[in-house]
Amino acid sequence: MDTTDVIEQLSRALSAPVRLIGSATGRALRAVTGTSAPLGVDVPLGIGSLALRIAGRTRLELDRREWAILDAAVLLLTREYDDEAIGHRERVCGRLLDPRPSVRGDALWELRSRRWIGAPGDALRVWVMIVEDAGIVAQVALGRHVAAALPARTEFVTATGDVVVLVSATTVDVDETVTRIEAEALAQGSELRAVATADCSSDQDDLQASAQQAIDAARLRAVMPQALAARAEDLGGWMLVQSVPSSERLLKLVSPAAHELLRGDEVQRQTIEAYLDEAGRAPDTCARLHIHRTTLYYRLEHMPDAVRAALADGLQRSTLHLALKTARLWEQDTRSSAATPAMPSSATAPSSDAPSSETTRERLLA
């Protein structure tokens, strides 16, 4: 994460000029105290004399949400300059999705061994939030806030692109936790597009696969017009849709009817998609589209030949439905100018000198 970006995002969030002062090797800086300091508020990073200076504000003027944003910026900058300067627990959790497999495995082993979330033999639950139009500072602040607000022990892991990742015990109720996360995000002023989760069993030594499943499930929930289960394990065939590579040629080969609809009238596409979503039930389809039943039948009768043929055949009808949903996902990816990597890693990635798996194990067992 670029230092300039962090400072610019912090400045916008606080509506005040912010700059980084001091040096990593300088003498430690004492924070400005009081409510009338002419230079504003200085917040030390804990590395040499480095500090964030917020001009024109006092400590008493900063509300709880602004302090959370400020703390998130301090965390990101501390990772950038000296990852060892942050708390050990937060550093370990931040490495659960490190780009290096050995570091990920080491972090998961330590989290379990120290019983930070549950017993070593317990499964873990990965939570993913898809956040709309938020910078990395706001996302880290949201992730840390939600982790602290949930009733069960939950740790913030990372944030990148539009993804925020947390990890908790599997003993928490999924529906209740989703509702709580949505409420906390709303209270923080964040626009949450979707929440999803996937479990990491006790015999897995890497959190990456479960995190990717949760991300895929969250993206499905964000795009699909109908409500889908929050657990990746409950999505069944919908997870196959997420894995299909974007290819117009493949779409045309698998479902000529879907290809015809995508190239044609948007009203026809919406009508067929709603009709299939509602399992062919005319009353429900009409209610969803806000049209009369006669209008629905007229539209269906005047569909392209390929579409009417697909609706008359069970297999083709199912394929058409999945193809239309797949196209929705492709379009969502195309509209996203800042596509999220397959696995979050860079936004809060630790420095390259992280200890090896053997080093940490030896230290803990000593």
C-alpha cells in the first residue's frame, strides 16, 4: 500500500490536512496533548519519530469513527515501515493470507496453538465482506471494528480491492452474524454489497482455499438478484457458475439461447431471467417485473426461436438459466475497474523478512 494513498485517504476521511512527519530512525516523538495545540494532533507510529500530523483538529474533536480510521492508517503505515512494530497477534493474523504458503501455514498454526479463537482441533470460519467504493483505510477500519463488535472472538485478517476478510470460530450462528455485520457496516457508513462465509476444517493447514470460497460466495451474493445462502458450502451448483471463465464463444456453444438474449433486447433478457428465477411461475414473475400476466405471455410468445426452444426442453432450460447467471458475473467483473486479486494479500502484506515456520514453532515450544 502506497504511503501517499494512505495519507490522502485519511485526509479525506478526517476533512483535514494530514502529513507524515519525523523519520524511522529519529528520536521517539511525544504526542501533542491538550485541546488547543496550534499544530493539531500528532499520532506516533511507534517507529522512531514517525508520526501522522492532523492539522487544524484537536483530540477532543475527533469522534470514535474518525479515531478508528486514524488507527487503521497507523496500522497500514506501520506495516509499510516496520511490520515487527505492530502487535504480535495482529501481525500473525495479518499473515494468514500471506502470498507465501509457508508463512500462511505458520500463522494458522500459531493462531490455533495459542487458542486465540478456539482449541487447536476446532474448525475456523472465514468471513468476507464485499464493500462498495471504499479505500483501503476505510476497509481496514471497518474490518477491525466489526471484529471487535461481534460477540464471538473474531480477528481481522486483511483487506484488498473491495474485499475485507475476518476469521472466527464456527460456533457462531451464520444468519445472526450476517445481520450483525450488516448493521455494524451501516453504522460505520460503509456500503456493504454482500457478506459470505466458508469453513476451514481442523485438518486444513492453510486458510487460503476457504477464504477464496468465501470470496466467491460473496461475489455470487452481490450479483444474484435472489437471496442466496451466506455459507459457501450451502450454495451447491451456484459455486460452479463462479468458476466458469469468461468466454463469449463458450457461452454461445453451451447455450445459444443465452447468447441470443445477451445480444438482443434487454427487456427480453430480464423477462426470461425473472421467469427462470421464479421457476416458471407466472404470478411470481409478473409480481417481480410489475407487469400483467397477459404482458408476460405476450413477451414469452415473441421470444427468439432459440429461446422458446430452450424453454421447452428441461436440460436446455437449466443451461439457459445458469448461462444468464454466469453472464451477470462476467458483466460485474467487467464493470469493476479495480478487479480484486483472486486471493487478498498485498493490501496488508507483511515485510519479506517474516520468520519461517520452523522459527516460530521453536520459539513457542521453547
